[in-house]
Amino acid sequence: MSVPYHRLPRVDARWRWWRPFVALAFLAGWYVVSQVLIVFGFIIPIGRIGGVDAVLDFQRKLADSALDPTDPLVISVSLVSLVVLLPGILLAVKVARIGPAGILSSTRFRVRWRWTAWCLLPTLVISAIMFVAQTWGTFTFDGGLGWNTAVIGQSTVTLGTLTTTIVLVVVLVPFQGAAEEYIFRGFLMQTIGSWIPVRVVGTVVAVAVSTVVFALLHIPNGYNVWGILDVGSFGLIAAVIVLRTGGLEATVLQHAFNNIMIFVLQAPGWSKIDLDSSNGTIGGWLLTLVTSLAYWGMVEFLAKWRGLDRRCAGSPAPRFRGAVPAWAGGKRWFRPGGTGWASAPARLDDAVASDDGASGGAVDNVVGVAGRP
């Protein structure tokens, strides 16, 4: 037997329907405290250097455009405020005893690094296509390859500012993208999938809820209808990819590379280009839809070619309404395959000897799994 990604919390006998609410409460508290610390961490130095006027100007810029790619200070605050959600959600699932942090990563309860490396191939292909599509007409070959300033205008930032912004984006955006994936395609889908016992219904509802919530939370950023459809389509296909691959690796890469490219292309602040990414267009939506579907297709091909294990070896713990017996909360509950309940089938890895000769070897050593990404 095996367990799909969105029902992984059910492999632990201590799972209860209310544990996700404990995790959400912890995450909310973590977010509030972290935002206060971040704000003061930026405002105090700004106030010391530039005084009250500098602080007020900084607050105005944040209110006007929190994701302004031409202002390193503003965009760093916005990105850091999202990055902190990654350790927050990882701690939340542990505090609520939903599982270890790795339960959100994949059906192996960890990041599958070899599989991640393979996913770089389709990610780079789609990124190249997106780059060509988004920069079409902005280059000129008159006198050699260069920017077509007649179309995009002149850069409005200095070389130092541009360099600083690009460094910040490359360093922070991967963690920002991972934070959103771990919350929406990870925690949220696993919560919904664990609540609904009928697997087909649970799968559909988990995908739908994660997609709708992900799209709606972009509305406060001023996204128009096409912008919402854009992020909604991205979220929908990302949710399917997670379920089809049994982990977040592919979508984290896709999310990170997509956002990095958007910020880097906007960082020069071209005078004739609207930098407001919330003003979506039907063309932009179709581009996202087509490239996301193409990415899914390539990842699906790789998963089949590499023989990717998409499900957790084992079975869900049986439903239990009373107190969890001492023998049911096995010390190895945090590993794939269940907790060792007497009424549950034996885990596949119980039959395999570990390197030191003891039973219970790592899942990577199970017959049929070794050598796969």
C-alpha cells in the first residue's frame, strides 16, 4: 500500500483534525512577531541615518509599491517579510505535531535533491521561452545587440542600484517562492486532503482550495482580472504537478525562476515600461497558461523516465478516536510508512536491514526505490 502526497499527515497515528489549526495559530503569531521585528529592523537604521523624513518617505514607498524592483530597500523588506514564512511553516507543522518539516517537502519526507537537479532542465527551458516572449521587441541589432531604447526608454536607476537589486532578488526570491509553495501547495493541500476521507473528493477539493486561496490573496496587491487568472492558472497547474510528482521540488524551482526573471527584467526601471506587474493582460495570462502546461508535460515525462516514486510506501494509520496508546506513537513515526500500529500493514522498510545490520533501513535502501531520484 502507499499514501499520496496530500494525505501524508495521515501516516501518523497522532493525526487529529484540529492539529492544522494549531499550526495556523503558530504561523499567524510567527508572522506578526516577525513583521514587527522586520519593520523595526529597517526603520531604526533609516531613522538614525535620515531622520523622520526618511522614515516617512520609506513608509510612503512601501504603501505605494511594496514590490518596486527599482528600490532595493523597498523590495528587500517585501521579500524578507515573505521569506520568514518558510521557517515559520516548517516549525508550525512540528509544533502542532502534524509531522516533521520534511512532511511538506515530498513523499520521502525530505527534499529529493537528485530529482530537483533533473527538474532544472525543464525549468531552464521554460525560463528561456519566457525570457524571449517577455523581451520580444526590446532588443535591437542595429550596430550590434543592445536594448531598443526607442521602445523601452532609458534605465532610471544607477548601475550600483541595479546590481544591488539583482543580488537581493537572486538571493531572496528562491526562499520567497519556496515559502509560498510550502504554504499553499504543501500545508494547505495536505490539510484539506487529510480532512476528507474520500480520496478523489479530497484531491479535487485540495487542489481547488489551494488555487483559489493563492489567487485571492493577490487581490490586495491590486491585481486585475487577467492578473488573478494568471496567478490562478499558475497555482492550479503547480498543484497538479505537486500531486503528480509527490513533492514540491519542481514547483519551487518554477516559482523561483519565474519571479527572479520578472524582477530582474524590471530592475532597470525602463522609463517607457509600466512596472506594475498587477496590470495583467490576456496575452500574459495565455503565456503563463501555455508555459505552465508545457512545464508540467516535461516534468511528467522526466518523472516517468526516471521512475520517480510519487507516493509514500506504507499505509495511513487507522482512524482512532481515543487516547493514542503508548505503543502507537512509535519513535519512528516521522519516517515514511506509518507508525507501527498493530492493525496496520508492516512498512516496506521494516523488512530491509540498515547499514549497521538493524532493521528499519532508510527508505532510499528499499528494493524498488534505490537509485531513483
